Amino acid sequence: IYLLSNIPNSNGFDPIIQLPSSGLYENNFSRSKVVLNIDDFGANGDGITDNTKIMQNVWKVACSIPSTVKIVIPKGKSYLVKPIDFPGPCESNVTLRISGTVVAPRDPEVWNGSNVHKWLYFHGVKHLTVDGGGIIDGKGQIWWARSCKINESNPCTHAPTAITFHKCNNLKVRDITLVNSQQMHVAFTNCVHVAVSGVRVTAPADSPNTDGVHISASTHFELKDAIIGTGDDCISIVGNSSRVRIKNIVCGPGHGISIGSLGKSNSSAAVRDVVVDGAVLTNTENGVRIKTWQGGSGFARKITFQNIQMHNVSNPIIIDQYYCDSPIPCLNQTSAVIIDSVSFRNIKGTSATEDAIVLSCSESHPCKKIYLENIQLVSFSEMIIAQSFCWEVYGTSSGSICPPSCISSVL
């Protein structure tokens, strides 16, 4: 038996609580990795019993052990967990192996007195791995019904992101399925050196604000081999993110793969060095998109979208510097987020809208160094001929461009 009193920095624990002695170590010879099965701490995987306190205790134990630790959420069971923080730093590397299902409370009233933006919240953790092939279920249906986007008579309020990683460095997330989040499914904020792979996200096409993967103020970020279908952006990349690499994405339904929105409420935002390489989008409301509000500042720069297939996609290629997601018209303003050095390469497929290419840029801050190469987009309907629309956009093109490029070569 391993007493918690033997674990350094185990503040907040009753020292008579004991770790299970059987199955504690994955390797009994080296004792190099400690395995903590939440069932051994009294968790109940019936989908009804509240396991929040047990999860908090297991996390605190794991964080306090100087050996590499694996927390196991067993397969074949559902564990109800209320809003919970997983704080760092930890004494060693931690793996959270979700093989079963983690479910949220259905009732939004559970969040009374808690931060409504959060459900599962990891912050300040280094060298964390989350994997296991299991499911994170946000049970978001009641939240969606309360949304002003579903019913305009409802007030516009926030809802939780299913899982948030904040200020986490050297993070790995792989082989996890997220379903029916209350709002965003997974958000990465202020993170450095992140590798995400094999993630699946599923929510209905009409579920409001259920972005799949949201990347904010993060750098050295890799996302690959993901299948995402939601009611909002499959992937959104926002302010102060850089060195982002996205590869092999399946998107749909949803609102496409977006840089932005940037510059809301006259704010400043900077996104640079983003590459989206390899994606299939089907029946999405947008394809690959950069969206900024009038009145903002900062820039979106050195961005590449390439090797992308579109199937019945509205606005397959779009830059929109007049974005306005507001119930009332937005004011015309001269300040704008600067957009330059953006490339669209090897993008093919069918457009659900007449305008297959829309490059709508600011009159005061035109888009510059926009590059098109080998674009083949035709209308999904035989009754419509796909076309391009450009406004204050300057750059070049090469290869076959269909519909024909409307980019101006001279500023």
C-alpha cells in the first residue's frame, strides 16, 4: 500500500487515503510508470453517479507522483463528471487514457456558480498526453435549444467548451472522439508544441457554435488525421497563433476551415505561418476561409491552403474582410486586419454557390500577395456556371484556374 503521505506535494489530501496496491505499477521490475485506474478510487461508471470529486482526487495524486503516471478511464463504462479543473504543474509526465466515456451533466443549472465557459479544463500542464480511443460526450442538446441562434427570443449567452487546454506545453491529444459539445468541442489556448491526431468530432449540422477544433494564441501546433462534422467551423484558428500545420482533414457538415474571425470589437489579432495541406470538405457552408471584422487591426499573413477536395461546398475559397456575425448590421469602418501572402493551391471539386471564389477585401487595406495555383471548381448544379468575385485584391495566379481568376496584378 502506498500512502498519500509518501507522495510529495500532496496538499489537500487526507494522508490516510491509500493508493490501491494491486496493479499500481505497469512494470513491477522498474516501477517506472504508475497506473491509476479510477475504478480503484471508487469511480462508478453507470453514467449517473457523480465522479467529479474522485476525478479531482485521482488527478491530484497523479500530479504529485514523481514517476511517469497513467490515469485510466476504463472501456465499456460511462462516467458522469461535472465542471472540473485539472491544474498543473505536475511532478512528472501524465497520460490520461480515456478508453471509456466521460459524460457531462445534461442540466445547464449544474454550471451555476461555475465558469460557464468550461467543462473539462486543463491548465498549466507540461508533457500531458490524452489518448485511449474513448468518448467525451458534452450532452449539449439542452444548451443548443437555449441558444439565440436557434431561437431568436432567447438571450445570447455562453456555453461550455467540452475540453480546454490552456497554457499546456508539449501536449499530445490522440485517438479521442468528442460528441455533442455544449459549444466548442476542444479548444487550445496559449499552448506551445501541441500534436493532435486521430481526433473525431461529431455534432449535428444545426448545433450552434459547436466548432470542432479551436486554436487560439498557440504556436508550434500540428493537427492531422482528423474527422470533423459540426454545426460551426470544423477548425478555427484565431488571434496570435503561429506555426500551425494541419494535414489530412475530413470536414463536413460544418462551416469549413477558418482563419478567424479576427478583429471583432476593434480588437487586434495576428495569425501567421499556417499551412492546411490535404483536406476533404463535403456539404459545408464554407470551404477554406479567412474572416475578419471591420475596425480590427493586426494581420493574417503567410497562410497556405493546398491539396483540397470540395464536394458541394458553399464558397469553397473565401476571404471576407466584411464578416459580420451580428443580428444588427455592422458599421462601415476604415481600420482592418491586414491580409497578405495567402496561397490557394491545388483545390478542386464542386461549389454549391455561384461564386466559387470570393475575395472580398478592405478598400483601405486591400489584400496583397494573394496567389492562386491549379484551381478547378465547377458548379454542383448543371444550371449554374461557377464564377469568381474580387474586391480590392492583388496578387498573381498560375496553372489552370477555373473559374477564371479575377485578382488584379497591379495595386
